Amino acid sequence: MSRKMTVSLCSGKTAFEVNAFTKIDLVQAAQVLKTRVATPHILIVDIDGVEISLYPTGRMLVKRVRTGEEALKAADILLNKVTACNQKA
């Protein structure tokens, strides 16, 4: 994982909040990701059984993980997919 990201446990302790400190075009990202929900304000995707809510600011809520490290790994996988689509465009 080469990008700077922070992770913290959400106050409800049901998810981890990951911040990637990068702007994301959700409309473009939705074209390459298999999404459950896709709007200009939020994408909800499942990656390997992990649910991630992605916001245009680079903030993510990561559910169905046990540790912050697992949340960071899932977020990194998602961002790699989004970055790959942006480089092709």
C-alpha cells in the first residue's frame, strides 16, 4: 500500500472509517465497479465480502472487517480499481 490513508473505528463500532485524502469521480468509478448503490454522492460496493461506502472526498466506511488493517487493505483494493479506470480514460 503506497498511498497515505488513515483508519479509525466509527463511533458505532460497526465499521471503520478510512480516508484516502483524494478526490474521486463517483460517476466515472461507477462505470467500472460493480455497485449496489451508485449516485453522484455515494457508491456502495462489495469487494470480497467487504462492504465499502465510498464518498467523493475519498472517505470510506468499511464494514464486515475485524481490524483496521483489513479495512485499509479493502480500501486499497478499491482505490486500485478506481485508479486503473482513471488511467485508461
